[in-house]
Amino acid sequence: MFSDDKSNNGGFLGNFWTKVAHGFSPAIIEGETCQIYHEGSNGVSIEIEKLNKSFGDHHVLKDIDLSIKPGETFSIIGPSGTGKSLLLKHIVKLIDADSGRIIINGHDIDDPVARKGASDFRYSMVFQSSALFNSLTVGENVGLWLREKRICAEVRIRRIIQEKLRLVGLEGKEELRTSELSGGMKKRVAIARSLAMNPDLILYDEPTAELDPVTSDELARVIMSLKDKVKLTTIIVSHDLNFALYLSDRVAMMHDGEIIALGTPDEIKKSQNPIVRNFIYTTTKGIQGEGD
Amino acid sequence: MQILKPIGSSVLAVGQTVGEMISLLCEMLYFFKEAPRNLTSIFRQMSIVGIETLPIAMLVALFVGMVLSVQTGSELALYGTQEAIGAIVGLSMVKELGPVMTSLLVAGRVGSSMAAEIGAMQVYEEIDALKTLEINPVRYLAMPRLIACLFAVPALVAFAMVVGIIGGGIVAEVNPKIGVPFNVYYENMTRAINYKDIIKGLFKAMVFGGIIAHVGCYVGFKTSGGARGIGESTTRSVVLSFLLIMIANYLLTRFMI
């Protein structure tokens, strides 16, 4: 009910004293290599079939069908309240669907047996609010997963933290408290925390929300550079049309719980769907979509 | 039929809350096996529950003992039986006032802060972030708090018992209406209290500590609705903890007599 533990930490008696020692130190594993930690990301394929979700009488997601290729950067755009973030939460299993299936790398994520088979991929999510832990420093936030999983020596964890912070342009900021960070920096720390898992799938929920245009642009550059350096599947949920069109290989537009348009950024810009045209018109502040 | 609808909804809501609380408790107990690898977090929580609450708990216990002594002692003096004050204050502090007063204080100070902290994490998506980082929130947040309360609340209560008894003894000696020397007070008190009473008092405190952590974490995890929701959770955790502590106190007293 409260949690869904995907970790397997072994038996109680077998390594009790090792665990006790671990309880006081961040990591006791020696050496430079990490267990269960593949350095490269592979990207995953995602198939969503007839996904439905209702809250009471409110039917929020209506027969969503979607296919995302491995390594693709895919954006879901649309006005607020159309179910974009809810769809993301279904993909990372934070919410269960009423009906329909989500298949990642050929395995249904709701099927416990198939899910076991699919456990060789990792996903992470960058939340709208960044969701950094205030009680931890920047470095501790980024290294949280590595330290909790205890799969690396502390020296190696520190190196990974430095490396991931460098990727998002925050090298040397390990010791800062999260309260000392600006909105844009928090977003970048959240991205670094996600990258520390070396995910095959990364999901961004409204990454430019509450950010000024300059910071949004910086963030777009960070995500763009990651796209070049790390071959992972990326899903971005945003109502910032320019941001989505700039970054994405393909874009889907949601309206009232349904996907009403799907295509490359150029195809979306040229769409003749009146809802898409209206969205483009309003979000670009009067600049008409191509084909007007 | 319309009258039955709200009654039925209330019964279902209570049933759901009880079910969810039992489910959370089972999950927290299950993760006790992971306690050795969460020692830093457990000791941090113990410090919050125990060391940071100690000064105020001592102050409250001191005054409770003093008030008990001045109220009861002056009444006993009317009948010339004031020497029994040591036994009365001692038994009251060990069996009832020490565990209950200290636990209510911890529920107000620590339980509410647990609900607010976990509630804020719930509202600001930090719990969801933990789940996506493959970290079980019950293991990471709730289990260390439960273990900390199970050990720190009895420790606080032990201090409160001693300080309350000392406070009562000081008043008994200093107050001219009572005028019982401390050595007489002490002898009466030790004659009346046996080790079983102390163990029962500390066991009560352990149960109350468990209730405080359980309620604080449960209410925190169920928080929704922004800043207002966090405020409501804080209040709800205090009210629910107080209520459950009082019910548990009656049941434990009933079965331990």
C-alpha cells in the first residue's frame, strides 16, 4: 500500500555484522568497480496499449496508445490538466491503471513474472518540484541511490557524483544545501540524481515549470547534451511547446485525456488539427504554426 | 436510506484507516530486519526523540511531581498521614504519570513533527522520488522512527520517573504544610515500588512510543493538499496519538494489574 520495494537486500542472519558495519559507514565495498552497475545506458522501447484511468466519475486517461522507440527523445505536450503527468506516473508504476497495458522492452510492467525479466533496465524520473531531499546536501542527493544500494566503494561513489554533477554543469557544488540552490540548479541536481542510476529510461515532468526563459534554455542545452552523450530513452512532459519541439525526436499532443496528434516536431508544427493549431498559436503568443 | 449513507461511509472510512494502519505496521515490522544497515538514521531519530526532548520532559516531570506532592501532601496532612506521600508520588510517577505525561509530550513534540516532515515529503513528491530511486519509503523513513521511539520513549520516561519523584520529595520536605524529610519520603517510596512496577511503566512507555511513531508516519504518508494538508496532518497526528495512548493506557493497565 505505502511502498513498492524493488530492492533485495539479502537475509538477516547471513550478513548481520556486515550490515551493522554498513549501518555506520556509507559503503564498505572496496575497489573501483560497482556491482550491478552498468556504465552505459541502452535505452528501452515502450508500448502503451489502451491505457485508461479514472478518478471517480472523471475519466482522465482514455484509451491511450503510444509507442516509443529505444533511445528516442519523446515529448508529450498539452495544456494543464490533460493527464500528461498522470501518464508518466503510470510508466514508472507510481499509479496503477484501471485497464490497459504498458510494455517495456517486451515485458508487461504489471505482470510480476514478466517484470522480473524486465528488471535489467533502470528508470528514473525528474519531478516537477525537483523533489530534492532538504535534509541532504547536493552530493548526498545525487549519491543517494548508490549509497542506499551499496553497490560501490565510497571513493567510486564520490567520483560518480562529481561526474554526474559535471554533466549538468554543477561541478564542485557537492557540499551546498538544497536550500541554497536556485530553481534551475535544483532541476539540474534532480537530473544528476537521476543520471547517477545510469537509467535506460528518464522521464521529465514539466522540467521548465517555474523557470525563467534563460534558465529553461540552459536546461534544454543540458538535456540536449545528455541526448548526445548518453543513449537513453527520454520522455518529456511539458506545456512549453518550444522546449519540446527543440529537444524531441517525436511529439504527442494530449487533450482531454486523449492523444490527438503524434509526429515529428515538423509534422506537429504543420498539423491541421484545430486544437493543435490553437495550442501552437496560444503558446507561441500569437505566432502562427507553419502552414498558415 | 439517505440517513444510512453517511453512517455507512463513516464505517467504511474507519475500516479503511484501521486496515491501512495495520498494513503500515506490518510493513514497518517487516523492515526491522534492515535495521542494522539504517543505524545512522535510527540514531539520528533517537537523538531527536530522546536527547532533544529530554530538557522539556524533565521540566514537565519535575512540576508534575511537585504538583502531585503539594496537592496530595496537604490533604494527607489533614489526617496526619503525610508520610505516605513518598509512596503515592512514587507509584503515580512510575505507573501512570511518568509514562502517560511524557508520551503525550513526545506525541505533541515529536509525533507531530514526524507527520509534518513526512507529509511535506508526500506533498512535494519526495516520497514518489524515493520510490523511483528504488528506495522503500517505509524502510527509509518509517522503520527508523519506529525503532527510535520504541527505545527512546522508555528512556525518557525513566528519567521523567526519577525527576518527578525528586520534585515530589523536594516539595514534601520544603512545604511547611507537609514537612516530610526526604529520607522518610524516599524510604516510603522504595517500600511501595517494586521492580515489576517500573518494568510495567517502561513497557507502557514502549507501547506509547510505538503508537506515536506509527501514527506520525501513517498520517504523514496519507497527507495531501499542500501546506493546508500538512497543517491538518500535524493536528490529526496529535489528536489520534493522544486518543490511542489513552485507550492503550486503559487496556494495558487493565491487563497488567
